[in-house]
Amino acid sequence: MKRLTLPLVILLVFGSVMLARTVAFSVDQREQALVLMFGDAKRVEHAWGSDDQPGLKFKFPWENVVFFDRRNLMLNAPAKQILASDQEWLIVDVFARYRIADPLLFYQRVTTVRGAELRMTPFLEASVKSVLGSHDSAQIVSGQRLDMMNAIRDQLESQTKGANLGVEIIDVKIRRADLPTENATKVFLRMETERQQEAAKIRAEGEESALKLRAEADREVRVILANAKETSSRIRGAGDAERNEVYANAYNADPEFFAFYRSMEAYEKALANGNTSMVLSPDSEFFRYFGSQRGK
């Protein structure tokens, strides 16, 4: 019994000593903690993307804890002069937002946030120069930059992944893209000239289209009028033929009455206007029915 008691006492004493030497530490909800033992990583507390909760944690005295921010971090690049594709210089100020996605890799590659900024700043500057250098100054200054910022983000993310920095790029924003003071007036005048040339081109194309439309409309009008005249002539000819046939039939039926009827029509047309003056001889054939109902 005494032989069993001694090892148990020793075990209890050792456990008490170890428990007493266990150190507690707290992990804030905005942080993630990397636990190291003699420089080697043992575990990550409250890592990004994990279900581990913040709060009170424990470690052994010979273990060290390195805290990293769990929030989005800002990478500010100094304002630089960028040469656009139209050979104009621009002053460009950009920044990127990123997060520490892999604390262990981040610690191994750059150790601190300052170290990460020193590594990533050249990547950001190179991406800005590459993307903006393929666009002209008017496109960059005009504010239509969404596609450019996405392209810069993609290039920066590719470079940081290639360098195994343990970070994830969230987005890139162009804070400012301005022309140098000495170049602004010249560039704006050139932009105005280009817009005027573009407007003149659009107006010329519009006038050309209008002329084509007018010519087509005029052609259609001429075709419609020609068809209408042809139709009216055909109808008029048919009507005249029918009228002549009616006259012929009437003449053949009673030539005397037909002559009388035609004379009455001639009188009506000639004398309908009271201001009409006519100079005729008294024995004119035109007035043959004035003297006799049967004519001369």
C-alpha cells in the first residue's frame, strides 16, 4: 500500500506543479492567436474562417503567443506618377484592403504586418503601373475605373499568392488619379478637341443617314405617284372608252336627239359663267337650236 502511495503522491505533485505553471491568456474577437513552442507553431486560436470562439485560452509557460488582427487591414501605397498609354503622366494614389487568412504562413513569411506591407507594396505599385499603363489618361481621369480596380486586385492577389504571404486580397481602390498641374490644361484641351471631333463624326454620320432616308422616301414617293398615275390613266381610259361607247350607242339610237343633247351641254358649259363673252356670226352652227327646236 505504501509502495503505491509514493508514486501517486509524486504524480499529484507533478500535476499540481504543471497546473500551477499553466498560463491563461485571452483572445479578443478582433484577433487570432498563433501559439508557438520554441519557434514552432503548435496551433492557431480563433483563426480566420474557423468555428473557434474567442475568449479565455491556456498555454504552457514555454509556449509563446503571437497575436494577429482578424479584421480587414489597409495597405496604402504612396502616390506615384504613372505614364498612361497616351504618354501622359498621372499622379495616382491607390490603396488595398486585405486580411490575414493563414496566420502560420504569414508569420513564417513576413512575421509582422509591417513586414507584409514592405513585401506587398512593390506588388501593388507594379499592378497599378501595369493596368493603368494600358489605358489612356482620359479613361483613367473620367472615373470609369471599376474594371481597372478589379484588374489591379486580380494581379495583386496573384502576386501575393505566388509569394505565399498568407494573406487574402479583398479589393483595391483608386483614391485619386489626377493630371499634374502643368499638363492638366493641355490634356483637357486635347480631350475637348477629341470630343468635338467625335461629335462632328456622329453628326456627319447622322446627316448621311438622313440623306439616305430622304432619298429612299423620295424614290418611294415617285414610285407611288407613278403607279397612281398609271392606275388613274388606265381607269380614265376605261371610263372614256365606256363613255364613248355610251355616246355611240345613243347616237346610233337617235342621232337627232343626241345632237340636240350635246348642243345643250355645250350651251351650259359656255354660258354658265355670266361674264363669258363670245363673238360668233348670226348663222353660226353653234346656235342652230336657238331658232328652231329641230335645228337648221
